[in-house]
Amino acid sequence: MELCPLVKNILLLDSEGKRIAVKYYSDDWPTNAAKEAFEKAVFAKTQKTNARTDAEITMFDNYVVVYKFVQDLHFFVTGGENENEIILAAVLQGFYDAVGLLLRGTVDKKEALENLDLILLCLDEIVDGGIILETDANVITGKVASHSMDAGAPLTEQTITQALATAREHLTRSLLK
Amino acid sequence: MAQPFLKKDDDHDDEADYSPFLGIEKGAVLQEARVFNDHQLDPRRCSQVITKLLYLLNQGETFTKVEATEVFFAVTKLFQSRDLGLRRMVYVIIKELSPSADEVIIVTSSLMKDMTSKTDMYRANAIRVLCRITDGTLLTQIERYLKQAIVDKNPVVASAALVSGIHLLQTNPEIVKRWSNEVQEAVQSRAALVQFHALALLHQIRQNDRLAVNKLVSSLTKGSVRSPLAQCLLIRYTSQVIRESASNTQTGDRPFYDFLEGCLRHKAEMVIFEAARAITELNGVTSRELTPAITVLQLFLSSTKPVLRFAAVRTLNKVAMTHPIAVTNCNIDMESLISDQNRSIATLAITTLLKTGNEFSVDRLMKQITTFMSDIADEFKIVVIEAIRSLCLKFPLKHRSLMNFLSNIIREEGGFEYKKAIVDSIVILIRDIPEAKESGLLHLCEFIEDCEFTYLSTQILHFLGIEGPKTSDPSKYIRYIYNRVHLENATVRAGAVSTLAKFGAMVDSLKPRIFVLLRRCLFDTDDEVRDRATLYLNTLGADGAVVETGEDVKEFLFGSLDIPLVNLERSLKNYEPSEESFDINSVPKEVKIQPLAEKKAPGKKPTGLGGPPPGPPSTIDAYEKLLLSIPEFANFGKLFKSSAPVELTEAETEYAVNVVKHIFDGHVVFQYNCTNTIPEQLLENVTVIVDASEAEEFAEVASKPLRSLPYDSPGQTFVAFEKPEGVPAVGKFSNMLRFIVKEVDPSTGEAEDDGVEDEYQLEELEVVAADYMLKVGVSNFRNAWESMGPDCERVDEYGLGPRENLAEAVNAVINLLGMQPCEGTEVVPSNSRSHTCLLSGVYIGNVKVLVRLQFGIDGPKDVAMKLAVRSEDEAVSDVIHEIVASG
């Protein structure tokens, strides 16, 4: 297990450091209080940096944290101190892009909360118990969105169909490459 | 309640804080969960409620056992719905609720049905959920499906099964190990991530079989791995194989190096980096092997992506610790990173530069760093300061500019750890660079004028007391010290009083003035301060009352406590108040060797202020008690030293015997610890017949047999020898175990009455010079060395012949002398060509000995050593040389 690249947690926080969706895969933070303390520390450390064009990276408490911001959303992926930074960045990019696709480009807190179910499914498809399941945003989105295809008129019908359209478009584009 | 979920009119967003979960409450959501029980399920509504439940859990809300059970049962009803989206949410929430074993049974059949469904998404997710919540018993039932799933043609299903296998291997290894054929097939999958997951699982199944891992690596490195993640895994497994195969690095033929080097040309950055890092971490990596890895890392340094820059500079920083020359090529790229937006990258760049920089670049670097220091956090500053400290030790000529830098930053705002790092650095510079002493001490004086940390103030005062009196003008420090007595808390005041006394003791011209100051302290409000002042006034003879000689006073004030503090603490706890006063000489001095784990602990660097780390409690007390309880040995006097047990038998023989050598002034006692490993035998009247014909100075005086030695319960027998008093006699002893053996009936455990006399040959035992040496550390070697003086110094040079490397030679000499390495000097940096090792100990007769070893190695691995010994007795200094000469 030690040799396998492992993700310790994935966090999606808002512009005040509050949780939108978080997922922990490690026992390093056994209680909710410990988790909140970690989130607070991560947020305080990264708040002033500009991580809007490229993913940024920092290290503290023997964790490597890669992060990226868009609008009022802050994306974080944490790994152990000896983890390959670029693998963690690939996970982050997969998560970030998938959320972008699922929210049809309107990536902000409001939209994220309104489609929280999609975001939670998205997290579920990226990492399983710390092991990376998938990092390609198109595949992730495909898996998350596919479920509504047969369902009769779901609430977020419009959202989904459009997301799907985007996803398909991306898929075909990547196939043509 | 569904209201907040509906999409708002998005024409205007005046409510910035709008959230669909505004004012959400656990109780209300749990009420809502009742819709799961409706006859006509509304999938949309149910999905919303699950999302709300997940939201609550995500925010850290917890459900009571009853609530969780209720929700779980309600959720299980949702398997009736055929809505894909809802099913997806059901899977997620079941995992989140982590149901108990008896609850799992309820969903098992539903999940097993999904596992065999035609819908890929059902199969994949049902496997993940079931494997997450199941225990071993259920696993055998679903094993067949899981094996099929591993080779499923849908990659999502295969990955789900493989990843679940990785998790299950922790709890049910014997089951998962049966899947290796399927897993092996999956390694060949065309789907990138299936290959990655299969490789991870396959390696884990085989991780304890080194040969199998070796085979796996050699077949895969020939190139059938497509996924970058799988390739990274393979690189990790390969470096593990390289590490474990004891290859001959001298010939330059490192197995699999070509594979790692080839990965540097991979198209995925993560693979390139993984390979570069693996190469830099190879044991004893050569500069030829390093070069290609450094080259790709250098390219990463100028990448636009911060993550790449960080990864590269972090790795180069590590390389710079062992191979600074290899990194110098990157210095120009590194310098431009000092202004990097990302402060972590900038800090790493600076510290790397400090490690690789040359003497001429120091001033320029310091200028750059000064502007940089103000806008980074304390933790980064500490890293920079540690780097500056080692730079200064490397280039002592540059001490002026570096000391200036330290004195400037110590005045700025900062927390305790930060200030401590600076103070430690200044102290180390003062200690190691004589020219830096005066200015360094003044900087410290100025610092304590305005220091909020009691710990640092007292440590600095203590240090001033030792170093201050030796400077050209000690009087200029008095003002700073006496100011403390006015302005600080009681702890610092007491420290200042002690420091004043030390100045008084060392500098006669200052004595009258010190007395005046100390007398003022007699009116302090604090007991400790007053007591110290009184004590020092008396010892220094201010009133002409005490007739101690100057030497005693100095010893009292400056002599280090050569007793490990833990031992002293334990002895004091054991002491019962009585007529007899506590005797400090009764405290054992033996320092037990630190467990390795502790030595490796991060941040254990030689700091200037701390004493030696306290050792764990020793076993010497137990030995002493044991020996004293035996009347034959009671008059041997005080136990000087007990050796570590030496095995006299091979492992797993009929009888296991080891020996502990107890050294007394005029006697040696061998304690044979015997274990009988044969259940069918009982040994009686066990003795060891010792032949001391090769140990002329020893004469056997007593032997204590062991009456009975049953199976598997260790016992001891002793043999005592007399030897010339105080003389470090050495010799060889051959040993024969003699006993009466009786058959034991295994069914009843009773022994037969008649026994047969038998003998068993043991290995030889030696008493060596190191047995007469106690490992006793000193807190500050340089001070101890200087105070010992050159009177009884003996210096000579020795050739140690060809050796594998320096570390081996250093260890050999340390073991030969049996002394305590000081200040971590027993560790030899890999690939270094010369090394200095400091040792201290106490020789029999209570003679303190200090040793300074300088090693050098030349081309054909010939090691030469210069040995300087200082001790309180020149005869002992000579003995140390004899030991080395005859060793």
C-alpha cells in the first residue's frame, strides 16, 4: 500500500474557507474537529496566493497540498510528504475540470451547492479509499452524468443534458486528437 | 421543503449568501427521509433528500446509532426504484453510513443482484459498496463474481473490483491472494487505469516474495505498460528491487538503471519526475548516474507550472545535501526562483543555493535573502537559518556577513521556535569559529536585553558564563548580565546570578565588583535567587569564610554533571531520607545506547544549547542487585561495568547460552544465561567449565552452578575470576557446559530419576580492553577537551589498511574502544573522504578519557587515522593507544 500513490483528502471550500464538499481517505484526521482544523490551516496558508491560472502547491505539517481557485471555489488535493507532486496535481486537475464540465462552465459556489449531488458523485468517482480511480475529467463526467440518461425527467434535467453535451463534445474532441 | 432546490430566476443575483441548504436542520431532514417508505416512490424527491443527508454528514453532523439505522433501513427500500440516478445516490449514502454487520445483511442480496446486472454502472458500484461494507464471511460467497469482474471487459467494472481487492487485502489476504491469475491477466489490459490498479494489487499480493517481485519488475520493465500511473508504480517497485538487491555499485552496473533512465524520456511529466526522483534516491548514486536526472529536473525549474517547479526544486534540495556539486549547474535557474510568487518554491531555492553556493556568492546571496526574509512565514525562516548556519560552518571566513545577518533578523518579530533557531545558530558559530566569538556574544547580550522567552534568556546566560570570561574584555558583559537581575522574572534572575559568579571565579580582577553585585542579590524577593547568591558568595570566598581552593570552585561552577540525568533522577527517587546522606557517586554512569528510531527522529541536529539526550533507564541496576544477592560475590566491591550479552551458541541449537561480563575492580564475573530448548530434557547441576590457560592474569575463585534447568525457562550460572586490581587484563576463555541430563516424559512432564552426565562445547569468550571502558557522553566536547588540557595528551597516526568505506572504519574503531560517540560524530556522510569522530568515556579506575579521531581515505580505499587522546592520567592515554595499536 505504501508504494501506491495515495490521496489523503480532497477538499472543496468556499471563499471563506467553509466546506462545500470534502472527502477524507486517511485516518490522520480522526475527528471532525481535526478535519476542520486542517481545512482552516490549509485555507489560511493558501488564501493570499493566486492559484487561478495554474495549480499552486504548498507543503506544511508534512503534507503536500496542491490547489486551484476559480471564482469563490477553492479546490485542494492533499498527499503525504513523499508523494509525487505531479500525480496529486493530476488528481486536482481531473476534479477541477470535471466540476467545470458538470456545472457547464458556471463554476461558482451557488452553482456548486445547487448541484451538490453531482459534486459528491464526482468525488466518488475520482478516488476510492485513497487510491486514484480516474483522473481524466471527461471520463469522470461521463460516469457521473451517465446515470440520468434513462431516468424520466430528473429535476436537473436541463443541467444534465447540457453537461452531457459538453462532455460528449469534449470526448469527441479528445478522440480526434 | 423542496423549494430551495428549485433553480432561482437567475436574472439578478443580489443575494450573495444564497445557499440551497440555508437553515437546513437534521431533525427536519430525517423527517423528510420518510418519503423513502412511500408506495409510489418519487425518485427526484428521494435524490434530493439523500443529497441533504449527505450534505449534513459532509458538514460534520453526526447521526446517532438509532438515526443512522433508521435512515439505513429506509434507504434500502429505494432498491425498488429502477431510477439510475437515485441508485447512484443510494450507493454513496450506504458507504457513508457504514452500516453494522447485522444491517449489511439487509442490502446484501440487493447488491449481489446489482453485481450481476447487465448495467456496467450497477456492477461497478455494487462491487465497491459491497466490498466496503462486507466482512470476511460474505466474501467467500461473492468471490466468484469478483474474479469475473476483474477480467470484465468494461474497464470501470474491472477497476472497481481491483481497487476493492487492494482494500480487502488488508483484512482478508488469504482470499484475495487466490485471485492472482485474474489479476495477472488484468495487468495486460488495454485500459490504462485497469493496468494501474491491477499492477498495484499484483505487487501487493506478492510483496513478501522477493523473487516474484523481481520477476514482475524484470518482465514489465521490458515495456508493456501504457498508463503513466502504472509506469510510476513500476518505477517505485523497480527502485525497491534495486535497493534490496545488494549489487556491486563499484562496477557501475546497476540493474534496471537503464529502465529508470529511459523513463526520463517518457512523455508524461509524472513519469519523468518519478524516474528522476528515483535516480536521485539510489543508494550511493554516482555523479554519472545523477547527471541525466538533474538535467530533466533543471528543465522543470523553468516550467510555467508551479507544481513542476516545486517538485524539481524540492528534489534538487535533497540532492544538494549529499551531492552539492551535481546541483551547481542549476544555480542560475535557482537564483531566478528566489523571486518566485510561490514562497515555498522560493525558500527551497534559497536553501538549495546556500548548500551549493561557493565562497564568492555568499555576500550576493545574503543581500537577496534579506529582502526575502520579511515576507515569509516563521517556518520558512527557520529552514533558511539552518541553511545559513551550515553555510557559515563551511565558509568560516564569511562569518562576519553571516553573523551580521543573524543579528539583524534576531531583532525582528518572530515566535519562539524562530528565535531559538537563530540563537542556536549563533551559539554554534561562536563555538566553532573562534573569530566570531566576541561579536556573537555581544549580539546575544543585546538580544537578552529585550527577550520575552525565559528559556532562551537562561540558556544564553549560561552560555555567557562559560564563554564570556575567556574573552579579551570580560567586564563589558557584566552590565548586560546584571541588568537581568533588575528586570526579569525569578528564573532568569537566578540564571544571571550564576553567570555573575562564574565571571567572579574566572576573572580575578572582576572579583570585588562581582561581590558587590552578588550582595545586592541577597535582598531578592525570590528564594532561589537569594540562595544562589549566598552560596556563590561563600564558595568564592567573599567573606574569607571558606577555605576551598580555586580549582574546586571552578570544578563546582563549570564541571559538567557527568551523570546521565535520568540515572540521577531515578537514584534520587529511590533514596529514602535517613541518617546517611545521598551519595552522588552511587549514581550509575552508564549511558545506554539510544534506540535507532529515536536517532532518526527529525530535527535531531546538534544544537548549541541542549545537553545530550537522556538515555532510557539502564539495566545495570538490575545486574548489580543480582550480583550482590550472591554471597560469593558480595565482597567484590562496586560493579564497574556489565557488557551486553555475547552469544556463545549458534541460533536454534539444543541449548542457548549467552554470557554477560561483569567487571569489578579486582574481579571479573561471567554470567552465563542458559536456556534449554529440548522439551524432553531436564538439566541439573549446570556449570560452565572455563579454561583460562590463554588468560594468564586471571585465576578462578568461585563458581555458582545452576541447580535445575527445565525446558524453556532460562537460568543463570556464574563463574568468578580474580585479576590484578585496577589493571585492564585481557584474555581468551574457552567454555564447556557440563550438566546432568534427565529424560522427561512429555505426557506427564515428570523427569526420570536417573540422569547421565554430559557436556556441550560452547564458543570462546574474550575479555577485551573495551570492557574496561564505560560509555559516558559529555555535553560539550570542545569544552571538555579544552578543560582537560594537553598535559596528558598522546597523539599518533595509524594506517587501518584497506576498508570498504569510512563509515566501516569509524565503526570498527568505536567498537574497539567501547567509547561513547559525541555530538553525532559517529555518523559518516556517504561518500565523504575524511571524517572527524569525537569519543568520550570513563576508564576503569574512574579516569575520564576523551578521544579525537581523524580519518582520511585515499583512492585504493586505504584508511589512515590520527588518534589524539586526552585523559586525566597519561598512563591511560598510552593504554588507549596500545588498544588501537594491538587492535
